[in-house]
Amino acid sequence: MVVNTDEVVLVEVKTKLSQSDVDEHLERIAKFRCLAHQYRGTKLLGAVAGMIVPPEVARYAYRQGLFALAQSGDGVAILNDPQFQLRAW
């Protein structure tokens, strides 16, 4: 979880990311708003990350409105395409 005064980003990290991991994270995001009242006034965003992120899983994640992140050398790359539509919960 990454927090600042206006936004909260919930991040799920796996070694190899799968579509079921994305679906489970979406369920957790939906529950988070109800359970974490201290973040009621913030914009809630989601992201998934993995050392291995198959292209079809990355596409699925960003079509759900999540940031898709993958290892790239010593850093992390954002896999979302230019048409990405961020979803806020």
C-alpha cells in the first residue's frame, strides 16, 4: 500500500502474476473501502506487479483499470498501453 494525502494505491506483488491474482486483488480493493475508514476521503487506485507478467495478464489488468508493473532489468516498467483508463474506487 502506498499512501499520500489524496491517494491510496493498493499493490499486489507476485513472482509470476496470473489472471486469478488480478481477480483476487480486485476483490480486495472492493472490500478495502468498506474496512479502512481512515482512507474514506482519498482516491483509491490499484496496481499489480510481478517479476514475470505474461502479456495477456498485463492487458487484462490494465483493462480492469489497474496499473500493471513488471521487472525490467534493475528497475520496474509500467506495462499499460497509451489507451489505459485508470479506475478509481
